[in-house]
Amino acid sequence: MPCCGVLCQYETNKLVRIQSVKLGSLKWSLNVAILLFICIMLLWNRSYQEFDQVVSSVTTKVKGVAQTQLPGVGDVVWDVVDYSGPSQEKNSFFVVTNVLMTKNQKQGKCPEVPLKGRLCRTDKDCEKGGWDHQSHGIKTGSCVKFDVLRKTCEVSAWCPVETKRSPPRPALLAAAENFTVLIKNNIRFPAFNYIRRNILPNMNDAYLRSCQRGGDPLCPIFRLGDVVREAGEKFSEMAVEGGVIGILIKWDCNLDRLMQRCLPRYSFRRLDEKESNRTLYPGLNFRYAKYNTVNGVEERTLYKAFGIRFDVMVFGQAGKFSFIVLIIYIGSTLSYYALTTLIIDWVIGTRCYSADVGQNFSGKKVESVQDKQKCVLCVSYVDENNIRLVKISQKNSLQDITPISVQSHKEDTRHLGACVLLPGVSMDQDHQPPLDHKSDPAPKSSPPAWCKCARCTPSSLPQEELCCRRSEGACIASSPLFQQLVLRRSLLEAVLLYRDPLSAPAGPGHTALRHCAYSQYISWRFGVPPSNSHPAIPSCCIGRVRGEYPSPDGKYSGFRPTRMVSMQACANGEL
């Protein structure tokens, strides 16, 4: 069936195989290292599992009783109702640790507490009905004495107003360090319909009455002093002004049947700024009052309570085996094996490995495609074993252009195919030239600066300024082998006949023989020219061929490479 274009084609990458014990060992070592890394990360991160985030609820119950000596009151017993305070937010509880009291406040008029810049001299300084965020009441418009030296505005408020004082040291409820709290945490993983709580099934009433975190990290009952200590703080210092402690419960669950594990892990840290000298309002406090009626008049005792708020934060995830997740992980990690190719290619391309192997590897693996606007020439010197690829330049001589790459010589024996037609022809370099050999004429003028063999002729075109040698020495055109393989007329006629057995013998003109001589030189010195490049024949060799087979009118087309010329045309001497 005829091919249906792109739909009937298949393309695949080209591979280069190098027989080397060192490279093979390096390859498998890297592959094994990558495989171990993939397996370790697979097990460490449980990348074969599907995960779901925890959904939780928390309830707390604080227990403890303390007795304090309050100034002006005497001994006061504090139970959970007195020191726990109102619940301030979800999943948290508060414990009072220090108190400032203002007793026997009644509704009335009294002088305001003097603040910075709030003193008065006359009633005009006190606006009636005025107030601000630092006032304890509404101004009456009168300026009254606060003490012997100061006068402040009179306010309608709970009198006497609260004065600014520092909390007592040590804290009045320092005994709260021995209070305990029971934390009940219920969790659920909706994706797996899995429910759990931190009070495990094996924890009965007797266990909860006796468990201690020092010997059992799963015990859900915590001593407040231990919580603050494990957070890196000292309870007696924190109790003076208060603060915020975070109780972190982490659930990291594995729900696979053979490896099922779902237990909480507790940790603690302080969440607020503890340095009083760097914080404008350090600690944590709030106010509340206790009311009573004396002789028909309502009175209250104002409490400014300092304490520690404990925030319970629950986070975690559960994982369960998923074949789809495992396949996705395996597929994503297969790309790591490309590192083996990158590393070995880098080793081969640098001096860490053999230069010859690296050069041959580059030629086998990479096929260069040049832009249509650029012409790439290949140059072969008699004193080098490689072929240089250079870009043609209109300014610099071909001899001095830096190569874009260097490739190895690929032998082509086609130039010897016609020799079977000539019995007695020897390829020995010591073989004497035939009778029809003409002596190599000496150059008529001094050689140009770029010439190394002293036999090149000057040229006006930079692409024709090329010598057969890279360094100074004998010219290849003067060698007996050049005479036998390139210039020998009988051999050239045999080559032409070998190509076209039915062609007529070469006429009196030398055009066919001259082009055949160029072809013989290209096959001899370049072998199979690199793809998309044009062989450049040295000036000394061109002069030697033209001297042997001159043009009748003395005109030559010269070297005119074109991007679209085929390699077969190069081999046929049509440049």
C-alpha cells in the first residue's frame, strides 16, 4: 500500500553504543544510585499513598484549687469557676495567674486619674460631656483636686476609678502551676471515613486517674507547669503578666492494614512576644467585676486578671495505599534516569575521558544542519589527521579561519576502483613517476604570507587562500603519490571509463581530466566529506592540476561553493 504521509510514519531516536567497561560501570552505578534514591523517597514520604487532611474538634476541662492572700480582703480560695475566666475563642482555655483589685466602686462623681498631659487648672479645661478612649467616665465640666499638688477633671463613673499599677510579684496565683487540664480531641478523615480520638480505647477511668506525661507521652492529662516548661518558659515569670501558650497536636496516620498507625503527638510553644521591654502591651489580661448591694446601693469589686491562655491547635494527615498515586510517582521519577545520560555525555565531552572517543562520539551522536544562508567548507591538511569545518568568510583567508568543529577522516576507496583496470600500477610511494610525468614547476612569484609549503599562488578571493599544510614543510603536490593518484593521465582516463564504461575517450581538451583530478584529490584527502559541507582544495594542488591539464583559453571558474550542491557533485569534481 502507498504510504499515507505523516500518519504512516514512525520516528525514533538515534542511539550510540560505546563498548567501554568504565562507561558501563559508571552507567550502572548511577542507575543504582538513582533507584536507591527513588525507593528511599518512596518509603520516607509514603509517596505510594493517597492523603487526606484532618478535621477535628477540641474540648478541655481544667482542674485545681488555690488559696491566695489578697490585700485588704484576706484569704481567698480560687476554684475552676474563679480562675478559668470566660472562653475567649474556639479550642482554647484561660487560667488566671495574677490579679489587681479595685474595691467598693459605686456610681458617682470623682476626680479622673491624672494621665500624661491630662491635668487641669480651671473648669474651662474640662469640657462637659467629653470623654476619650483613656477616660474612666464622662466629664462633668468641673476641675477638682486629685491630691495636694494635682487637679484633674471630675467624671461621672464607678468611683473610685481604677489606678494604673504594676501587677504584684510574685504572682498571686502562682499555685496554678499545679493545675491540670484534660484535653479531648476527636478527629476524622472524611476521604477514608476514619474516626479517632486522643483518648484511646484502652484508656479506662483508672488509667486517666493515674497517668502522667513523664512516663506516658499519650496521656491526655497535662499539668500546666509542665506545659509551660516544655514550651521553654518559666511558669513563675510568665504568671506575672500572662501570655499565650500553644498546645500542638499532630496526627500522622498510616491507614494501611499491615502498617496501621494513628496516634497523636503533642508539642508546646509560646505564641506571644515575651520581652516586656520590646512590647508595648506585654502579656495577657482582661477585666471583670463582682457586684453586691450594700444598704440599697449597688457596689462592685473590679478585678484586672492576668493569666495564660492555652490554644489547642490540631493538624495532621492520613495516608492510605493508592495504586494510581503509585503509578504517577513511578512515572514522574523515571525522568531522573536522564541524569545518567547527561553525566556520561558530559564525561565523554570533557577531558575526563579519551579525546578521540569524545570526538568520534560527537560525530556519531550529533548531525549538524547548517542554515541556508551559511556555507560550510571542510579543510584537510596533510600534517593533520582530522577534517576541519569552517564557515566561509569574505574578509579572512581560509587558512586563518577558526574551525567550528573538527571531525575524523572517513576513508573512501572509490578513487582506487579504477586501478584494477591498469595492470602494473603500484601504490608504493617509492615508485618512480611514469614517462609522461612533467616536473613540478617552481612558483613564478614569492608565495603569500598564508602559504606554508612555498608553492601556493596569490589570490584575490579569501576562500581560495588555502595551503595544503598547517605548519611549514614539504608540499603534498610534490609527492610521488600525488602524481600517481591525482595527475597520472592513464589513471584519470581509467577512472572516467570506470564511471561510464560507454563514454568516449577524453578529447584534446583537458576539462574532464582536470575535474577528474579534483575528484581524485577529494576522495583521497577527504574520503567521505561531512554532510552539508564542501571540500576546499589547497591553492598549491589546484595550481599543480591546472599546470598538468590547463584550460585552452587560460580561464578558470575558480572555487564557487554553493549551499545546494550535492556531495555527489563534489565527488564528480563539479566545484
